[in-house]
Amino acid sequence: MDLPASTIDSSKQAKFDEKKAYVPQEEQGKAFFDDGREVELLHFVYGHPSIAQIRGSPQKVLEAIDEYGRTKKYLMNVGDDKGKIVSDLIAEVKPQIMVELGGYVGYSALLFGDAVRKAGGKRYFSLERNPEFGAVIMALVDLAGLSNVVKVVIGSSADSIRLLHSQGNLGHIDLMFLDHWKPAYLSDLKLCEHLDLITPGTVLAADNVIKPGNPPYLEYVRSSVEKKKKAYESEQSNGIDVKSSFGRNADMYKEREGEEKISTEAKGDPRLVYESELVHSYEPTGDPDGIEITRCVGKSD
């Protein structure tokens, strides 16, 4: 029998502060990222009247990014509402090694990298497929004074995970933030399981599980060991019907970076026991969303 995820009571969550809302995401069919706004953001931050005060301050860099998102163009950042959920998790877990899948312009790398440093952690790996976005992340991380903690790795998430593992730079993940191409959430988790990067004590935080949603990932982390073993033993791969599960979000990177491919060779480790809960929150625009927090609490025989 599957174990349903517990849910933090959404009726008790604070209301969204409309004064801090980003400008709305562009309507369907219009570009809402990778149209030059990311480099424009970099110029906005480095040309800010308060650049002297911003330099060396992760919080002030974040405030400048938010200012752009609120007054110029939409940015697909985690935002400070959902960001606080993960920052509080970092303070609790105190990860030595944290990995994020999908860095975009570096908002999460700045916010969580700073939190990891404050918690006594050693390294925050930001894995980003787009080299231009990776360059923006590195420039803002350097501006914030976090280069000694945050390491940006450019390439597909699966290739980057394998690379870091093979180099001996990633032997275990204490905390992982998933915020990249939605169909790859599950396959990349299974790859990490296969490489023994996920062990009892590891915590996962998955963004956008409500908007736009991620049914295959949620089904897996909420499933019993028995159900996962049955799928594993029947030799089911990571293959999923991307189009039917994710709709237009399946092709969001296709035009610029080509067809996305899911790594299917790693079937994961079905013996890992997870406890999962959905924490309701908001996108920086004020749209409802949530973070799925999943804890690896054991390993069955």
C-alpha cells in the first residue's frame, strides 16, 4: 500500500504580499525566458545605483534581482516565499554538500548557497544546462562573495552528476533542490540513487510540484518500497510519456537547446524508504505552488 504524502495545512499559510509580486509571466505562446532578459538582468544589477552596497552581500544581490522581476520582466525564480521553506530546511539539515538541479540566473544559488555557508556547509553545486545562464550565475555569485562555496557546473543534469561523481567531487548528497526540466526530476533522482548519492538522512526539496506539477516524481517519492520493487523487478525503465505528463512544458527548452533527453539507464534503488510532505506556498508572482520535501529515512532489505 502506498504512503500518501502529508500536507501542511494550506489554510494556515500566510497570505501572499501583493506588494512584492513579480510582473506576470507572459501568456502562453510568448517567451518568458531565454529572450535576452537574463543578460539584461546582469546589466541591471551591475549598473544599479547601489552597486557599492550590493557588492559582497548575497541578500542585496537578491533584492536587486527581485527589483528587476517586480519592475521590469518576469523571472522564473524560486522567490522568497518558497525560498524561505528551503532556507529553513538548510538551517535544520545543516548540509555539508548541497546540489541544485537547474540554476537559471542564480537566485537559488545565492539564497541557498549563503544559507549553506551560514550552516557550516562546504559546497553548493549549481547544475545548469544553459551556458549563458551559467555565466550569469557565476557573475552574480562572484558579486555576492560566494565563489568559495558555490560551484557552477554547466551541462545536462545527468551528465554533470556523473562527472562530479566520477571526479570524486560528489560522493554523497545531504540536500538536493530540484528545479530544472520537470520530466528529468524522476530520472535524475534515480540516477543519484543508482550512484549511492542518496542514503538515509538525505533530504530532497522539489519545486513546482503544483505549478506546473510533476505527477511521475510525486508518485515515486510517495510510493511504498513494495511498489517500487515491483516496478524495478519488472524491468521498467525511467521512460515516461513526457508529452502526456507535462504538456507544453516538455518542450520549453527545445527551440534553443535542442531535444531534451531523459537518462533512462539507471533504475534507481527501490529499497530506499522515503517520507514526503507537500508544503504549500507561492510563486513570486503570487500564483499558488508548493515544495515537496522528501526525507530518506531508511533502506529496506
